[in-house]
Amino acid sequence: MPNVRDTLGIERNYPLEEDSTTIYRLVEADLIEEIAGEEIRAPQTLPRSGTEVFVADPTEIVKALGLANNESAGLFIGKTASGTNTSIVLKRETIQRHMFICGTTGSGKSYAMGVIAEELSKHKLPIVFIDTQDEYSVLVKKLGGQVVEPGKDFKIRISSLTESELLDLLPEAMKKSSLQCDIVAKAFDELQADLKRGDLPKFNLDDLLEKIKEVAPELTAKEGDVQRVTEQQ
Ligand SMILES: Nc1ncnc2c1ncn2[C@@H]1O[C@H](COP(=O)(O)OP(=O)(O)OP(=O)(O)O)[C@@H](O)[C@H]1O
Ligand SMILES: [Mg+2]
């Protein structure tokens, strides 16, 4: 890449890298933690320009990132890919918090999730995958788990859904019509009310379809929307 001197035709006034004993490198770094004596704490001091830069050793990296020291003590995610060779081991208590795996497409998010699952399994912790893209069934089987498919291996009763969950399941074309959504919602709400009162022990899709036949004329008549409904049918 041509530099400014080359472009402007200015002669170089410094030795080439291979002839020089002093090599300058420009790097950008973000402060994560600072070491003050024995203590590692949140950065409180602004680094001065010209300050010497040290490469952190594995012990400092582990301390600064709040990691565990020993691979079997926590979730061993892997080793650093470059720089100081350090094992990245999340502390066991990390699992009690939320985790967020982010990265660009193909950067290894799903793979990292698989590694975490293997590590959780190593600690004999139960795992449930809600796997909408069937990415993990091979791993689940390998770890001795069971793969179940909704609709085939288990069903969710319609009466256990909330109104918005049910409306979410409607076909896209139906979602565009507020009248059709209102009809489904009203039928569902009436059945839910029956359920709460104890008039019904549970209800299924057939009950909902029957109820829709009941409430639809009420709603369409009230809104003077009969024509719209016939058009859409
Ligand atoms: N730590 C790793 N070691 C070896 N191979 C890896 C590692 N992480 C990811 N890969 C490989 O890189 C490829 C992409 O990884 P992965 O599918 O996990 O990425 P992703 O971030 O989930 O992608 P997407 O955004 O498409 O979901 C896969 O072939 C995976 O096997
Ligand atoms: Mg992925």
C-alpha cells in the first residue's frame, strides 16, 4: 500500500524496518481492567501517552476476565487463538446468569453453544435445547439425550396458550384481517373464561372452531362487516 510519503514524493527520513533497531508499532487497545499492585480492578487511571505496554501473562488474563484457573473446575471453552496461550474457563457460577453468544455469520456461535453444552453435561447438569433449526440433534444424541419433535412426539394443548401466542400461530393472510383476529381472540377468550369458571376442564382446536362459529356472526353483525368477511372467504 503506498504511504503518504510515496504519494507526495517526499523522501523517507527514517531507516527501513530491517535496518532499524527500534521498531514502532501502532496498536489500538481497550482497557478492560487495571492492575494496581496485587489488585486487579476496573480501570480508574487514564493511561498516559508514551506509557510502556506489557503483554499480560495467563494468570493476569484469567484474573482480569474473571475466569476459573482450572479446566475441570468450570466450563472449558477453549484456548486463545493468538497472543498469550491461555485456557478460557468460565466459572461454574456463570451458568446461573444469562449468556449471550454473538458474532458475524459463520464465526462459530453454534459451535461455541455446542461446546458449552458438552461442558454442562460434563458437570452432570441437565440441558434442554429449544432447537428451531435442528442444529443440535446429533450432539444431543451423542450426549445421551432424547430428541423430541413438536406435533410428532408431543403436543401443546391450545387451552394452555395465551391469546397472543394463539394469534401468533394464525396464517399470515389471516393476521392481516383485524376482524378475523378479533373473532379468534373472542372465541378463545370465551373458552378461557369457561375454563377459569370451571365449566370446562380443557379445550382443544375443535372446541375453538365450534366457538368461532358462535361468536363470528355476533362480531360481524356488530361491526357491519359482513360484506368484508364474505369477500375474504
Ligand atoms: N472453535 C472451532 N473449532 C473448529 N471449527 C469451528 C470452531 N468454531 C466453528 N467452527 C466451524 O466453523 C463453521 C461455522 O461455525 P458455526 O456454524 O458455529 O458458526 P455460526 O456463527 O453459528 O454461523 P451462523 O451465523 O451461520 O449460524 C462450522 O463448520 C464449524 O464447524
Ligand atoms: Mg449458527
